[in-house]
Amino acid sequence: MGKSAHQDRFVLDHLPPADQQPELIFTLPELAYPEQLNAGVELLRRAIKAAGPDARALIDFDLEISWARVDAISDRMARVLVEDLGLIPGARVLLHGPNSSWTVLAWFAILKAGGVVVATMPMLRAAELAIVIDKAQVSHALVYETLVGAVDEAKANAPSLTKVMNSAALKAAAMTKPTGFAAADTAADDPALIAFTSGTTGKPKGCVHGHRDILAMADTFARHTLDLAPGDVVVGTPPIAFTFGLGGLVVFPASAGAATAFAPRAGFDALAETIARTRATALFTAPTGYRALLKLAGEHDLTSLRTCVSAGEALPAATSDAWREATGVRIIDGIGSTEMIHIFISARGDDIRPGATGKAVPGYEARIIDETGHPLPPGSTGRLAVRGPTGCRYLDDKRQAAYVQNGWNLTGDVYRLDEDGYFWFVARADDMIISSGYNIGAPEVENALLRHPAVAEAAVIGVPDEERGQIVKAFVVLNGEHAPSSELRTALQEHVKAVIAPYKYPRALDFVDALPKTQTGKLQRFRLKADA
């Protein structure tokens, strides 16, 4: 344990009790971090060492910033935080901005200053922001200038927030400051960020991660599965406010000396244009994103891509195969969680088995357990338990005791472990459907539906039934050239019977215009269940 730099001890004082903390294991030599560690400083040191100070780091539509400038500008921004806004180590800083160079620079500045980053989605409204601000007792906010209104409105209902600075004011103030900022000498396990879950099951939770955790996701998944290098250009859709985006668009490129390119606007057409314009080599998005890009592949040059990563929800084999056929690249699937900071099961290259998530990422251990917590042998289906150099630490939340048990992190997923050590996603634990005594995984039925050419998206839930206990109900979004009809409903039901065991077919099937999702693109089945 290093010496904490935190003068504001709110986060340290609201971590879970010791008996509910995850067991951390450090099985790789690269995970042997020094006791004192500032992730912002270390990531920039790595980037400059790997690629050189003048290498491209951040690419906006009309602007490129080198790694040396990222280091210098974030130094100046850190000075503004400390000298002008009175930030002390341990204080929480709301970072409210889009995926952009400014947001990345501000993120590095907060870490250098010893603050705890609380990044939020730009689409959040004032009421949603107020919940986050109050939960984390945020005192400072750095806000992109076009988003200030929502933060100012939230501030009225969140008395802990006293200092707000917009991006234009921060840029101006930073220009008056010298470089050479003496970064906070944080302990490796000092909290560095609080990541709020995306709300797929309801009320979001604040997940605390330290400086060491930020580096660990780079030294496990990114190092052993991605293999990014200087010269690579990374693009993607996940918001930096969520750890899938933070890793893919900030931490992983910095650790390898690669660059990140940002699309000039939202939408998959803009993403495809950015891939073609920047000759991007690595892409991070969810299965929904890959399906959207497949429709644009003929209009844009995507041939520069060599590494494609999917997470957020299970990647259907149909989507994986279609992407491979269109681009020649096999998508790297992975399961991660905000609680674990990033991906902990995955595979790449020839090790990928479409439909399987993969094996435990080096540095992590994963197993299948029964309801009593005992491990199950290969060939079994059960709850997924994981441990490694990162783990779940909720901020003052009673749900901690359910997620961490006996030192293992229980992700809430049901998986099957095959004889070769591959993990196959079955369902979220609360998405298992029990019909006439049979266990049916919703994703399996969804994957079957997606193999039909009329289906663009599908979601499946269980609904009560007097005779069977539950029946399978599907919600289907059709491709544009198809129209809802009773004939198509029957055809889809028969299609599912032909693809998987007939008892799993959706006895009820509704056509819908869109599926309810979080702002990160994850399906919200609980909303479908509430309306069913």
C-alpha cells in the first residue's frame, strides 16, 4: 500500500468494507506497479517513449495534437484546476463533454492534479446529472461549452458542486499557465475515477477504480489481445464517460503510442467517413454498430481496419460472420463490465470461435459456479465468476455484497464453459426464461432471429403464461425493405424452429420501430418486461 495523496477522503471513506472487497491477483510481471503511481503521468510517459513526442495523439476533423502537446496542455489545465479552482487531491471532478480532444486533455489534467474523474454522457439531462453529482459529492466540473446549461441546472439541486468551468474558459486560462506541473504523487490504489454504470437494469451504480486499475486494463486486454502500436489510428463509438470507451479511445492508444481520431458528428455515416479519411486501423463499437456499418460498407472505404473490437453485449455469430465476409476482419469479442473496468474474457485471430466470447484474458481467472458458489467442470452452465488485477468497488452501495462473494466478482451473467476452456454466453442471470421446465437463454433466440434477412434487430424476454409458466416473446425491428405482417410473423417463428430447438421459438412476436437502449447502445430488457 502506497501513501495516499488524497486530502479529500470522501471516496476512500465510502469504499466497501474489507470483507466485501474483491480479491486482487497480480499474476503477470507487467502488473507489478510501484506503490506511488499517477496513471495520467505514466500513460503519457509510455506514449512519448513508444511513439516519440511529435507523433500524432489526437485527431479532430480540423486539428491534430501531438503527444508532447497533450502532455503540455494537460499540465496547464491541471494548474488551472489547482491554482485557480482550488482543487485538492481526492476531490471529485465532473467531466461532461463529448468524445473529443478537449475531453481527453481534461481527463489527463484531472488525474495529474490528483482529482477523481466522474465522467458523464453528454446526453444526460439535469436531473440525471444531479443524481451522479450528489452520489459522488462532486465539487468541481469541467464542461464542454455547449453543454453548460444542463450542468448549471443540475447545480441548483446538487449543493456539493461549487466550481464550474466551461471548455472555452479552461482553454483561455490554461494558455496563461506554464508547463512543468508537478503532478500529485498518488498511491497506486488511490481512487482515480468513479464510473457510473449505464443503467441496463435500472438505477446506476458508481464504480471506483484506482490509478493502478487504469494501467491494468492496458497491461492485460490491450497488451495481450489488441497489440496496438505507434502508427495505429483508433476510432469508435463508445463514450469516454464509460470504461469501454475510456479504454479503447484514451488508455489503450496512450499506452501504445497510437492515435485516436474523433468523428465530427454523431452517427455511423460520420464514423465510416472518419475511418476512410484517417485510414483508421482499429475500431471499437457494439454489435449494433457493426450491423449499422455493414449497411455502409459499400459506400465507404473500410479497408484500413485490421483490429475490430466488440463489447457491451454478446456478439451474435451472424454479425461476426457478416462483418468478416464484408471486410475480411474477424471481430474480437469480449465481455467486460464497468465494475471490472474493461474486458476480461476475449480471443483474437485464429483463436476466435464465432459465437464464443473467448477465454480469460491473461492476468484474469474465470470460472463457472453453481448457486452455492462451488466451481463447475467444463461442459457446465452456470454463473460467471471472475477475479484479476481489477475488481468491483461500489461507492457506498448495498449491492456490493451481491457482486463480490468470497473475493470473486459475480458479473450477473450465465455462461457455458466448453471442454477447450472457451466461455459461451447464455444470458444475463435475470434474463433466463423458464418455459414448461426448459431453460431458454434470450440471446440464443435473438441470434436465431438475426439470421433471417428480414430482421435488423431483435430482443427477447419471458412473459407470464398460465400453462407454461413463461413463454418466449420477441420484439423485432425489420430491415427497411420488409413490412410487418402475420405471414412474416409466422415465417420468423418457423425460421427459429429450424435454427435452434423448436421449443425455444417465440410464441409471441411483436414488430416494433425501435428497441429501448441505454445511451451506450445496450439493450434495456427491463423496459420491455415492464411494458409486456
